[in-house]
Amino acid sequence: MCTSLIYRDAKGRVYCGRTMELGAQLAYEVAFVPQGQAWTSETAGSDTPLRFVTNYGIIGVFYAPPEVRPAPRTFQNHTIVDGMNSAGLVFNVLAYPDAGGPQPERLSKASGLNVIDLGAWALGQFSTVNEVRAALEAVTLKLEPLDGMGSQPPFHYSLYDREGDAIVIEFHEGKLTIYDNPVGVMTNGPQFSWHLININNYAHLNNRDRSAGRLGQLDLRQPDAGISMAGIPSDTTSVGRFVKAAYFATFAEKVCDPDAAVRTLSHIMNNFDRVRGLSVTDPETGDAFGETLGLENSEISTEYTTWTQLSDTARCHYHVRAYEALNFTRFDLNAFDGASRILSAPLASLPDLGGDGIGLLQDVY
């Protein structure tokens, strides 16, 4: 359903990639949020909402539930699904159906942070993963039901910074845990702690082809390259993708030039690009995650990569490609210096052949 990872170039600079898999292309927007933007996070039972102001500019992919469109057209209704701020901090939302569960603190009268606002809160105020981790110790993070759906958000969350530090924020059956992420990879279920145990089963993986051997009296020779990858899971399940992402992030060539590094990252993420029709929903069991998001059964028959994102944390370049596009569209966060208004454009409007996306964003809020 989603894959995110860190790639480091030969000089140790950090680049982050992620894919988004769903059964339909939702009404996403690519948006820029300026420094100084006020935000309000509402939670049930709280006497006062949590309020904060963005200290950093943000570029990312946002989503607004259908019931808040077309009126009132306010950006406060939007949820950040993926993004990067001007300090190079990256935030990803990934599917995790086991998140919901009992959470007594949700009804506390003390102000808390609605988890749906976690991306805006983190990217708006902090520059590093360690700052986010420290701030989370002082705030109550609450699983609020999604607007109009009645269910708690079926997600978990990854953060990466330009030093390569990474954490996973995960509710499991209502219980919150913040994990260090030494692998720099995230997919979906089971729990992140399970993935860290499971990957020990792949300690033998490396990128050196051993194309010759001997069994009994028979000499063996593989006539092609790539035998080192034979132990990587071939499926596109969350478990398989986690191992595959760790392998690619670790062993992909470490190039020196930042533009070449972004191209390398795009090649890595292409391995997680799912084509429509390759995985079809069983009509007897349905798609519980798609139904949680309000998608009709006719729309969720096949899960595919609706969009892919690449983040260059050092230069603050953010690249997005929709399923319908051939190339990535680039947004240079530095080019928004001095902008004081929220700018956005529908993800579906990005050009097929990519290019510079700055001129595509409009002042509509």
C-alpha cells in the first residue's frame, strides 16, 4: 500500500522516496504552505484546541475529504499525506489498518494533537527528527475518528531528516509507540517492531553475484548476472517490500552528483511501482482499507501506485509523479522564499512530461 525509504549518496547526503498505492486516484493537491501559517488541531473532549504556527515552509501532497469540497474552501480542511519542509525534514503517511483501538486519553479535556494534523505540526515547527521526538513527549497525540467516516485513521507515520535520522510513529490497537528506524525503510503491517525482527532472516543478502559453485560432482555456473538478488522476496506485500526496499537502499550505487542521486532514487522507487490490474481485490473479502477511506467497491478492484515522490533534503527539491504521468515534476522549495500565501494545484494537473512545477501552483485559498 505504500513504501518509503532513505537513499544516501557518496557524500552522505540524504534523499527520500515513497510510493502511494490505493485503488483509486483521490483528490490530492500539491501545495506550498508558507512560514507563519496558523494551524488549529481539534480533538474530542478538549476544552481548547491545540494551536501552532509554521516556522518553516512546507511543500507536499495534501488531501481533503470529499465532504469539505467545494465549500468551504479552506486549507484547514486539508491533511498532509507526504511532504518536506525548508529544513529538509520529510514526513510520510502510510497505511496501517491495525492502528485503531481503545485510547482513553482521547477524551481528555487537555488540549491534544489530532493525529490527522501530525504532518503539519511536525513539518511546520521542527527541523530534525530528534526535535520531533522530544516535542512528542510534551503533547498528547490523539486518534480522532476521520471526518464523516466514524473510524480512526488507519495509518502510521515515518519521519526522516537530512542527517539520515529516522523514526516511525505507530498506533497499534490504540497504543502509541515511537520507534527508532535504523533501516531507514517503512511499508505497512505488521508492527514495525516485527519488521525489524523479520529482516534478520535476510542477513545473508549482499550484492555480490556468486555465479559458480559445485554440488557433488557437478560444476555449476549461472549464465547471467543478478543471482545475488535471488533471495529477495518477489511479492509486493508489505513484508516483501520492506526487505526489498532495505536491499535497494543499501546496495544501489552511491553517486556523487545530486542530480544523479535523484535519478538513482527514481530508479529505486520504480521497483515499487505497481501497475493497475496486477493485484485484484477478492470480491468475497473486499478491501477493508479502501472501504475505510470511503471508496466504492467498483473503485477498489485493483490497487496501483497512484503517485511517487522523491525528496532531495539538502537542496529542498521535491519531485512528484502521478500514475498518469511519464516523468516527475520538480518543486524547488527555495523558490518560494518570501511567499506569504498558500499555493496549490491538483495532483492530476501535473504535466505528463514533468519539468519545473513552480508556475503550476496557484493562490486559491
